[in-house]
Amino acid sequence: MRNIIIALIAFLFINSCSDDFVNTQPLGELAETAVWTDGSLAEAFVSEIYAGLGNGGFDEQMNASLTDETMFTHPGRNITTITESRSNPADPGWINGTLSWGNMYLRIRAANLALGQLEAPKFTNPTLVDRLKGEAKFMRAYYYQQLLRYFGGVPIVDKPYALDDTDFLSERSSYEACVNFIVKDCDEAAALLDGKTLVAGRATKAAALALKSRVLLYAASDLHDIPTAKAKSSVISAYAKPELVGYVSGDRKARWEKARDAAKAVLDLPGFGFQLGLSAPAAQADAVANYMNASLARNGGEKEIILGRYFINAKTENGGRQGLFNGPNGYHNWAGNTPIQLMIDDYEMMDGSKFDWMNPTHAAAPYTNRDPRFYASILYDGAGWKPRTSDVASKDPVNQIQTGQYIQPNGSTVFGLDTRKSSVEDWNGSYTGYYVRKFVDPNPAIVDQNTWQQIPWPTLRYTEAIFNYAEALIELSDDATARTWLNKIRFRAGMPALTESGDALKQRMRNEKRVEMYMEEQRYHDTRRWMIAPTTLGRKANGINITGTAKAGATIPSPYRYDPNAFNYSYKVFEIDPGKENRAWLDKQYYLPIHRDEINRNNKLVQNPGY
């Protein structure tokens, strides 16, 4: 043993004198100098910046459950901290990784590193250099946009800090300065990416222009026009640094004009948009198919996506598990984000009139003759769906959603397979009486929690640019052109043309966007920037109680199935138990608080209003 140890020491001593031994590089790492001398390695570095997109919006908890679209079923996830206006700097509430302060600056630093190295590249491929610079500028702009729309003005850092820097602390830049910085990055990215062909999921000229359109639309909105915001909110009126959250001066009309022009630049791009050239409303079946194809990005609907987060079965990411996360418990799924009745009620009737519980016809059959997008987005009692799993198939051979209770001729009650008293699973299940259909692959083979799907998240969508354009036009009193574009969306969806003007048109546009962009992370930002959150997000979440009572003398199906010939159905709206979720709105929620830890790290930061 002694001889072996001496030999080993001698081996190490002799080899320690070898430069090759001393300079051996780690097998799992690359030196920074090596990365930027090789085009492929540089591209890999820039590709990693996209990781800040996470799963897009396809996490188990979804942004929709911060709004009057859905509620989150499972307790202990800190969503109610936000919906109940209990956010504070020590506990802001649930924050998706795509909007976390730390994660965004981590990716911004990576973009800054790439841009710094690409200014004087050490590899020869000018086309690749321009593309990578364009992608890095776009991603930096996107992450700053995420910070801006949740927190207001943030510190603008446009270079990577080095060890010899003497000051790592930065003040928050004004809201206006942040907008200008993002728009400049978007313009430069669009120029660098012009004519470049990239695989799906990477930044393009179109993505840069679409992001610019969104940022300029927000900049023109009520929340960020400080005179308007002060008049609508005492919290913002009392804020000592209003320039951090909006424009304190300037020409608001000019801001709307910039928003209009930026949106039109997107609409003028070739190759995007789906079924937008109809001269009359599509037939109902075609309209349902149109909306599903747009949501699932297939059969031509992929032309809706300007920038998407894509998923493949070869890589089992959570973004491919929407069926599991949101699907019915009667299919062994988790019922995570479930539609609330407020959302259901805002789907119009097929003739374009409002749904009204005071209308006896509507109340007796609330799921009949509704906007076709309702049927493509919502699973409701009696809706047809996929075949049940093999252990449940005998209980539901006709494959219908069951979210009610059904009283049999002998007085006994059968609880639906998709209720919280299900005979399949009683620990998951919707509290609201609904489930999400949108973004769930209808393929019967993708039915349970062991199968992933390949539906992309629409990070930037062509139809969003249409809404941006129409909204700016309405604010600029060009109602006729706004109606033309809004009716393109409505005709695709099988809905009659809008005819209103002025404020009435604005309200119809807002509801149209609510329905069309359901669950696409638009509603949370729209209700805040329009400053209507007190009367939208502040409402109590609600659901539906459904009772089917067997008709005397009718032939009652066994096992149970939805059958209006055999059962009389009644529908009663109820508010969610405050013990589960007690929604309330305080104006501080117009912005998220900057976390206490960030304030402690950087004494130059100023906290947001109301905290």
C-alpha cells in the first residue's frame, strides 16, 4: 500500500509539471473566449436566452386565474394573494417565471453579454452575426416589456456588469424612458432580422414589430397617462414618483397615433392571419372549427402565431400537459384553472345580443345558441368530449361532460362524473361547474395524464395586432376602419357585424377581445391598463349549480347521460365560498410590488404606489 501511495504522488508531481495537465479544460464547460470564436457556439448561447420564456403561459397555474376568466382549484399556490389584493413587498403572491424580476434580469444580462461580444465578432459570418444580434435585441426588449407591464419603469441595464465596475446599483428609469428603450430595440431587431429565415419559435422581424405594437398600445392607455390615472385612482394620485409608472406630460393623441401605426405595420406583413377575408359570418360548425384551428395552430391556424413557444413529445415539458392540468377529474385530470360564470356570461348569443339570466329562454338553456367560440373554449354540462379512460368508459359510454347532480325517478341522486363528488375522483374537480377546452388537443388518443400534447403557446399572435389597431382607431375616432377589422375577427367566429360607434363600440371591442383572446394572458393587462379592474377583477368568482330532475313517465337512460327529453334541468349561479377565494380589488394591484429583497439589495429602488 505504501508503495502505491508513493507512486501515485510521484505521478501527480511529474504530471503537474505538464502545461497540458494544468490547462485541461472542464469537459462539461466552455471558456467564454471559445464561445465567441465559433458561430455555432455563439448561436447556442443566444438560443439559451429564449429559456426565459419558460413554458409560455402553459404552466399548471395560469395567468387567467388572476382574472375574471378562471379560478385556480387547488389551495396553497399564492394566487389568492393577488386576487384578494393581499400582495405586499414581502409576499407579492404567485409570480410566473416569465415575469419574475430576477429571472428577467438574468436573461437581460445574457442578452447584454451576447450583444457586447457580437459588436466585434471573432468568427466570420456577417449574416449570422446580424441575426444573433437581432434575436438578442428582441429578447432583451421582450423581457423588459414583461417587467414594464407588471412593475412599471425599471432600471435600464444595457451592458453586462464586470468585476471591475464600481457601482452595481441602478435607479428605476421612467416609464417613458423604458418604452423608448424597448421600441428602439424592437426597431433595430426588425432591421437586423429583415429577410432572415428562422425556425419556428425564434424571433423574426414580425415578432419585433408585434412587440413594438403591444408596447406602444400600453403606453397610450389610461393607466399610463398620469393625468387620467390620477383622476381614476387616489393611490396613483398620491404617488410621489408618477413618472415611474406613466407619462406625466406630452401629447396623448400622438401616442395613440404611434400605437395605430405600429399595429398597422404588423397587419401589412404578408403570410399571417387565418380566415380573415370572409364577407359574412361563417356557419356555426365552421366557426367552431376556425377558432379551434387558430387555438391549436393547425389546418392553417398556425398562421396566427407570430412568435410561439413550441413543444414536442420527444421533450416532455410541462407546456405539453394542458389536458392534465385543466381537464376534468372524471378523466383523471387535475381541473386546475376552471372557467368562472362571469366569463361564461360574456359570450354573446349567436345573433350578437347579450346573454341574460333574466331572459327565461336563456336561463332555461344557457348553453344553446351561443357564440361559437364558447363551444371551442369551454367544457360544460352535456358537452361532448373525448372517450373516457378504460376504467370509466362503462359509466359514460356517450362521452359527455357531467358537472351536475341528477335526480332519478326513485329520488336518489347521481352526481356527475366530473363533479367534486365524482365516483371517479372526488379530490380533484371544478368548483365552478366548467372546464377549459381551449388549448387542449381533442385527439381521443391524448386523454390522460400520461400523454403530452404538442400545442404551441401564442406568445405574439396576429389577431392581437388587429385588436391593437382597432383600439387605437377607436381612440382616434376612426370607428369605421375599426369596425372593418373587428368584423374580420367576428365573421371568422361566425358572429354578426358590429355596428356601434363611440363608447358603445369601445365596449363591444373590449368584450370581443375578452372572448377571442381568452386565456392568452391579455385580460390581466387589459383590465389594468383600461383601469376597469375594480369592476372586473374585483368581482367575486362564481360558478353554476346544475340539477337534472327525471321527468315523470320518461325513459331514463342508464347509465346517466345528458338528455333533455328525460330530465328537466335547472341552473343556479352561485358565488365561490370566500374560504376558497374571496376576490377583492385595491388600486395598489395596478402594479406588482418590487420584492423586499430587491429593495434591500438596491437602495436606489423606489417602491410602487400603494405598498
